Amino acid sequence: MLDLTTIIAGIGDAFTLTNLIYILLGVMLGQIVGAIPGLSILMALAIAIPLTYSLDTLTAISFLISINKGGTVGGAVPSILLNTPGTPESAATALDGYPMAKKGQGGKAMKYSLYYSVFGDISSDIVLITVSVPLAAVALKMGPIEITALMILAFTVISGLVGASLIKGLMSVALGFLLASVGIDPALGSARFTFGYIELLDGMPLAAMAVGMLAVTEIFLRFSEFATAPRGSNLDRAQSFEPGEQSVTFKEVWANRFVALRAFAIGTVIGAIPGLGSTTAGFLSYSISKQAAKDPESFGTGDPRGIAASEAANSAVVGANLIPLLTLGIPGNIAAALLVSAFIIHGVQPGPLLFERQGQLIYGLFGAMLVANFANLLVGQFGMRFWSMVVSAPARVVYSGALLLCVTGMYFAGGGVFGLVIMLGSAVVGYIMRLTGFSTIAFIVAFVLTPQLERSINQTILLSDGDPMELLQHPIAIVLLLASVCAVYFLGPWKKKDPGVAGA
């Protein structure tokens, strides 16, 4: 599909000075955000997207992916030192990381988390690079009917896995469909739901919706927690830095290689399935590793195998969730959905055609991802001590500054006052959805993918001339639709859900 010249040129693009600087900045920002309890990587990504408008496409995407990768490393810091996960995916790390810190081995635990996190991330990136081109070639064989059936399956699975219930997930998807329909009808060329506002002819601004629904909603939730929290409460920091107890040798890391390999495999599979995420991968890997151990009772007492199982798995998701995004145009999780919006903002449509039309960009992205992993290792190696001080930053100051960044960034990059109105409006909607158990993840994924779904449905109607019996000529589409029905059965309200799988 791609010649060697394109591949080499793309990888060379990743090593430009500008790109390397933004990768390093992204990793540092991600680690800092991950190290502050309560701040989320999704919030950082949502705020950062409008700031990348003036950047080259490869530089912008590399910067955002680097933030995501850095966050998986930084999130382990408060999990280990404070027993308070900096990001949800690092929650399982606290089970053994915090007991190690209480023994005075906080630095050692953080180095374990860094090494296994980087291992899982690099390994999943290699899988992504290996399988994405063949999968894209297969995806190119699929027509509009198959694509429509595939997206119906994706929406069904995402709705059932990431919300409080399948019904609420589907309602969130429906709301995403509705708001994504604002603008010009692609089939008829007429205005829809614009109510006379010229600004809405181009549709609801994606960046404003993402920042409002994810970042500002999270800030509102945190402010409401501050209002009800008792004053003067402080987090208990473990006695985590006993001299002489902080070094980690290669032999110690190598001793847990089989646990890390199993965790990487689990995280890669979980990441490639739309709707599941890093939190699920971390806890599932930890549980399986504990059951497979000869001495499972040692888990939870400061066992490095617990850190290896959690960190290698949740970091493997970061690369694997780009497999469905790049090959099918379907984001594997909310971070990937935000990357879709970044691609679209820069005039690039993710999917199998991306490998044919933008092969140099894709391999530049692959090269940047590998560079970001080594930057993660370098920054984490020298920055862990500093990040351990970041966790004590006053939360009220942090969230106030984040809100100011949202407002300022959206005003300048999102169309002035109109962008601010959309951002605040979507924040209110997101706040209500979070309080009532509706999935903001399902909403964002639906909002991002609706234009592609609508295009595929229109093409399907034209190809079949409106005859539903035409579906019988497409066995792959039939299989995908039957899988959607099975997903409804297994994920429906009559089935008990694993609470560890539910997401925001």
C-alpha cells in the first residue's frame, strides 16, 4: 500500500526540531497534569486542541499524543505517594504502589511504574504499526453498507460499556446525533436546526463542544466538591523516600517480565476494542496476575508485580486504541475521539483512506509516538522527584487556572463569544449528564462520528435504491448487525454490569 520512500519521509518528519520540541513539551505537560490529583488527561487534551490550530498537522497530533502518553506516567505519582490516583487508569497502581511508599520505597515504586509503563506503551505502538496497514487494506474492501453496519455495532458496544446502562448510553448517543445534525444537510443542502443563526450553518463547533463537555464539566464537578468538602482537610503523604531504598536494577525489572508481557497483551486487546479503556485494562490485568501468582496474598502489600501488571496494561491501551481509529475511523476511547476532532480540525479524515492519501503523515505519526515513549522515559527519570512535589498544589488554584485557560483559549480559537456560549452550554449539559448517569463519552463519540455515519447511510440508500433486501447481498454487514443484536442482549439492562467497566 505504501512505498519505502513514503515511509522513510514520514519517519524523517517526526525528527524535525519543532516536532521534537513539541513532543517533549507534551510529555512534560502530560506528566504534570497526571501528577495532580483530580486533573484528567482528557481535560488537558480538550484544552490543548484549540491551541494547536496554528501548528502543522503532524506537530499538533504528536503534541496531543505526547500529552496522553505523559499522563499515564504522571498519574502513577499520586497513586503511589498519596493513595489518590492522578488519573483513573492508575487506580490499580495504588494497590501495591502506596504500600511500597509507606515502607519508604516511594521512589523505587515510581521507577517501577515508569519502566513498566514505557514498556507497555512501546510494545503496543509496535503492534499498532504492524497491524494497522493490513487492517486498513481490509477496511478498504468494505463498502458503505458494511461501514454503516460497523458503526452501528461500535455505537452499540460503546453505549453498553461506558455508561451506567445501555439505555442511558443509547440516549447519550442519540443526543450526540441530534446536536451533530445542526448545520447544512449533506444530502439536500438545506439548513437544519440553525434557528436563523448564521454561525450554526457550519454546525456546532467541535472544539467548543469537547472543551465544554469534558474540561469545563470536570471543573464544575470539582468546584461542587470543594463547596461540600470540610475545610482544612489534607491528604496524607506517605513517608516515601528512605535513603538507599530508591534504586531499581535491571535484574529487578527483568524478574517481572512475564507479568509485564501478559499485562501488555491484555492492554493491547482491551485498547483495540471500542468502549473499553485503560482503567478496565489495569484492573483486569492486576486481577489476572494476582490469580496466576503462586503467592497471591503478597499482592496489595507492596509487590512490584502489582505495579507491573497495572502500568504495563494501562499504558498499552494508549497505542492500541489508535488501531480502530486509524484503520476504521472509529475511536477506541474518548482520548482517541478527541484525536479525531484534532484530525478533522486540521483537514484530515481518519480511516483506511488515510493510509493511501496521507501515508507520509501516518508514518510521521508512528515515528513521533516512538519518540514520545523515549521522551517519557527521559522526562520521568529526571522529573519524578519534582512531580512528587506537584501533588501538593492547591486544588482550588489549579482548577481556577484551568477554567481561565478554557475561557481564554476558546475565545481566541473558537470564534469569540459564540465559541464561549457553545462551550458553557455544553458544559452545563455535560454536568447534568454526569450527575444523572448519562455517558459523556458516548455523546462525544456520537457527535464526532455522526457526519461519517450520515454519509454512509445516504450512500447505502442510493446503492440499494431503498430496498432492504439488498442487505442479503452483503454477508459481512449481516454479521455485524447480528453482532449488534448480541451486544444489546449481553449488555442490556437485564444483565448485571461490572462496575469497573463503566465510564463517565
